[in-house]
Amino acid sequence: MVFRIVFLLLVMASAGCTFKQAKPPANLQFSKIERVANTALYELHFTSDVDILGPYKSLIGVGLLCALEDDPDFSDGHQMKKFMSGSVTDDKSGTHLDFVSHVVFSESVANGNSQRNLPPEEIKKLLANRKFVVCKFFASATMIDTYFSNAMYVPVEEILKAVDKH
């Protein structure tokens, strides 16, 4: 009986805990960015020095987040005002270390409760005096702290070429 009580107390105590990610931060390298037809969606291709998508248990979500302004705070709970973000999947046309993110350019509105897509004109104006955009891959899983890669620098020149394609 005492064993069961101690066991239950340990389970309850650990239920609220998160564990540190054992995987070292991945080094990402930008490959290319392309606009998907005449939509607000872009495909951002990149490589990694490690397999960033696995192995996870109880994966909640993975994505790429990029700071479009001077706010490269990628910590949990922080909401950037203007950002580029999207899901991440394996790039089927490459190796197991090639990935693609389907990203949109967004602005946080209503105190971070919603967002709107930025039109090409706003994207061009926002990035006009920048050389690069800072991005990080993230993975969230239950019972583990959010994993973040090292920073990847996406050349603004390449972004603007993709924005201009219609």
C-alpha cells in the first residue's frame, strides 16, 4: 500500500515536469525560396546537419519561425510582431537531411490573438534595408522542452526575388 502511494506521488510530481532535449542544436543552411503560384504561400528549402524531424515521441508540432524585424527572440511564449512561419516536412526531392517549410509572411494583430498575411508590397517595404532574415526550426513534444535549432540566415535578396515572381 505504501509503495502504491509513493508511486502515485512520483507519477503526479513528474506529470508537470518537462525534460531537457538531449539533441544538440541543428545547424541549418538555406537552399532556396519559391512563391507558390500567385498565393501568399512560399516554399523555403533548407538542409540540416542532423535529422531534425525525428525521433520524437508525442510530437505536438514542428515549424520554422523567422524574425522579419529586429526581434530575434525565439523563446516560448514570445510573440513577434512581424514574422515568417510555417510547417516543416522532408523535402522528397532531396536526402533525409533536406527539408521544406511552407511559410507565410504574417503580422500579429489583436494583441497576438490573431494574425494577418502581409501582401507583397508590405514585405518588400519591410525588408528593403535588411541583408538577411534570422530563422530557427522548432519542435514541440509532450514532456520535453521545445527544441530550437541554431539560427539560419536567409538572404533578403532571395526572398525579394521570390516575392516578385507572380
